[in-house]
Amino acid sequence: MLTAPLIHAKMRATMDKLEVVVGHMLVERKLTLAVAESCTGGLLGHRITNVPGSSDYFEGGVIAYSYDAKERLLSVHHDTLYEHGAVSPETALGMARGARKAFAADIGLSITGIAGPGGGLPGKPVGLAFIALSARNTERVERFVWESDREGNKSCSADAALTMLKEFLEQSPG
């Protein structure tokens, strides 16, 4: 049986989770969110939808692993993919824009990268990730290189995406 202090500590830990914090911020600002994921395979959407009430602000997500899926589902330009590759700031931004448009959301958030253990290329090491955010008057892309295993790289990318969203919401009028 859990005692009251243990229950309280457990609730506090849940309330501090990034996905809970950004969920409250999205509700307060009356904003909606859509995501596009590649290397995380739905982890970001999973974390967002683990929050009770996420249907109030989460419109949906796309897992676009292939070039074709990024083009068809997210409207990432063919030339962008073939000139810069699937793991690039240009593609990450195209994915965020595409998610935002596909779901008519206020904010699009995307992740593309190389989770590992294979797949690294010269200039694009295993653990490389680009995370992008697209909103009405703001677009940003950040580059990360994680040094973990596949699961750890995916988790770090999801955390970084939620952190980027939180920072954006903190800077937005509420």
C-alpha cells in the first residue's frame, strides 16, 4: 500500500515531466500541436498522449521513416531530401511545417536523425538528430549528437523536442 507521502512524491514526479508541463502550457495558451517523427518511431507522440487530457491540444502525428513517406505525408520537397538527406536541418523543418499543415495545428514539432547502432555516414554520425519547430511567426531547428544506444538516442531526441517546445511556449505570450 502506498502511503500519502509516497503518493504525493509520485504525483510531483509526474507533474514535473516535460510532456505534462508543455501540455498545461498548450492548454493555457489555447494552442494545438502536431508532430512528425522519423528516428523516434512515435516515441514523441506516445509521450504526449500519455498525458490525460492531451486530446485538448494534440491534433496528431506522422511517423515518416522513408523518403517517400516524408514527401507524400508531410510534403517535404523531393529536392530537399535528395540534396540534403533525410537527416538534415532542411528536412527537419520541412517535416515540422508539413505536420503543422497536415493537422491544421498551431505548432508543428519534428524529429529526424540516426538512432544507431548503424547508419552513420561521414559528417552524419550515429546519434545525430535534428529537431524543428514551426509556428506562425517562428521557425527553429537545433542539431544534437547523442552518445547512447538506439533507445537512449531516441529518448534524448524526444526530451530535446519537448524542451524546445517548452522554451518556445515560455517565450510566447500566454
